[in-house]
Amino acid sequence: MLQKVALGQKSLADYTHIASEGTIERIRALAEPLQGHRVLHVSATAFGGGVSEILYTIVPLMRDAGLDAHWRVIFGKEEFFNATKLLHNSLQGAEETLTDEQWALFDEVNALNAEDLHGDWDTIVIHDPQPIGLCRDAPQKSRNWIWRCHIDLSEPNPAPIARLQPLIEAYDASVWHMPTYVPSGMNGNGGVRIVPPAIDPLSPKNMAFSPEDAAFVCHQFGIDVDRPLITQVSRFDPWKDPIGVIDAYRGVTEEIPEVQLALVGSMATDDPEGREFFQHTVEYADGDPDIKILNNLNNVGAIEVNAFQSQSDVCVQKSIREGFGLTVTEALWKGRPTVAGNVGGIPLQIENGESGFLVDSPAECARRCVEILSDPELGKRLGRAGKEYTRRHFLSPRLLCDWMELLTELDS
């Protein structure tokens, strides 16, 4: 049932010229006593979101540092992922939550996956709520258990968090993006750790892309590369507010009619609601030829996302809820002026007016986009500041260093 994820190779040495000074040396020193440490990461899907993108980098880098690291994905039918999507939404504040029957299904699927959890592990890291029950159902399979939360739990629906909190507290450590995401009553728990995520600067999505190559790729999808482009990259999800992005774009066109909008996303196996909301977004665009709505089913992969972000005059992430917002990190790393929702982990990345703009409405988003498009020097200044801040704080070597410190602490 638990599916092994095939991984490529990565070398820490390749990051030396990018990482903050001393980071690679610190990783090597921390890894020395952890040689052969058996680590298993477990998630709900191997593609289509920030969790999988992080693991495709962190697990191979753990291996390069000398750990015996692996990644597996749980099995679940459509009914299970319908329930966990509802759980995800309710944990981010939606009123509707799981029925008793859905909770029973949730527990049943977790128990079945726990039965298939083979091996003798030093540490198992469970990512997000979908597989959270594995620790409860198979505690003997690992010496240490870590639960890693990737979503915004600052204002959860009380019912699901009350159901999950005892499960979280059973872990040896829980890892969160921000202190405000930690449920009430857990703040004094010695197992709580605050670790923001990071992007891989050498992945196909984030590696340096020439303007000519970026323009060529965008042209293949109908973008006029001689006209201004606004892009949002994210799942098709109400919390990412693509409808609000279209409203903002329409506000921009009142002053800059030649602007274009690209909404670029992906469909993940653990997000059955995505297709429905994608269609809703298409309908809301109302046939506007200057709104391009694309996903991985249109052959849009990492290279294409890189091209759209690199070619954009403004990158947008107008989220209503956001665990962290790695697409913001990606845009900042590419030196693009970025306008993003003032929610979740996004303010950790953007100092308003210095390295981008934080906004609270479609109208404000439109105003900031017009400001950037009308002042190229402002866009360059924001882009330079955002890139440097990202280099220092939100690249994968720093994240790996944080993981090494936590594994060392639990292993002592």
C-alpha cells in the first residue's frame, strides 16, 4: 500500500556557492554522528504541491549527508481524499467538517497504511494530517516520530483540531512554519519546533533561466511576450483566491489595458476538489483571451512554471489562507516584484514596500500591480531585495540544517 517514491541524486557541494556562509559546513558537522540514521518521510502525494517539492530535494540531500533516508506515499481511495480535503479546509477555518462516517474512514485508512509500514526506523516524519494516525497505529515501527504541519492552523474550526490534537501530542516532536499555527495548549510542549520551509534553488523550477528561453516557453502558451504579464502559480483552490486574482487583473486593465494574466497550477491526487474549482475559475474568466488558465494536464511542468515566473512583470499570490507560500519564495528568488496576500507565512517573506507588497483585497492588489507596472525601477528594487532575503533565509540548505539539528536532538 505505501508506495516508495523514486528519487534522483543531489550533492550538497553544488549548493556551496548559493547557501549562506557556513551552512554546508554546519550540515556536514551535524551529519557526522548521524551516519546511517534511518529516516522515513511519509506524505499523501508525490506531486502537485509544496510538500512533494520539498521532499524531492531534502531526502536526496539527507542521503548525500550520509543518512539512510526514504520517502513513501500513503494509499487512499477517492472517498478518503475527499474527507482529508474537507479536513484541510476546516483546519484552515472552514465551517464544514468531517462527519462521524468520514472520521471512521480516516481512521480505517490510517490503520491500513500503518499495517503496511515495514522496516525498523530511527525516525519517521509524517507530513500533514492525512497520515497522522500512523504513529498511533504503529508506534513500534520507529524510535522517534515527528509530525510536520504545512498548513495554516491559526484559526481552525474547533472540532477537527480537538480531534487531532491528542494525535499530534503523541509525537516526539511537531514542526510548524510559525508559532501562531501551534494549537492552544501545545505552546508549552517541549516537542514543538518552528521551522519555515524552503525552495531548492537548483531545481528545474528555480534554476536560472535566460530571458530568451523564458519568452520562448511563454510564447508557446499564447503569451505575447511584448506585453506586460501578471502571473499567479498555485493550486486551484478557494484559499488561493484565483477569482480574486481575476478581479484584480480586471482592475489593472482599466488603467493598463494591454496587460495579460496567467493562472498556472497543478492537480494533485490528494485534492479531488481541484478540478471542480479549476472549471469554476475558467467560467469566471468568461472567455477573456488575455487570461491563460493552465495546469499540469496542459503539459505545464516545472520548466514552464519557471518560465512564466521569470517572464512575469509582476508575480501575485493573493491567498486568503496560506501555510507558507512557496510560490512566493520562488518568485522572490527569481527577482520578480511580488504582490501577495497578507496572510499566513507570506509576511515572513515580504517586508511590505521593501521586498514586495502585502495586500488584503483585489482592489489593493490591482493598485499595487499598477504601481509596479508603471514604475520599472520600483519593480527592480523590490526584486533585488526579495531575492537577497530569500537567499539568506528560505533555500533548501538552511532547511536541511534545521532538520539535522532536530534529528540530532531527538537522537541524543
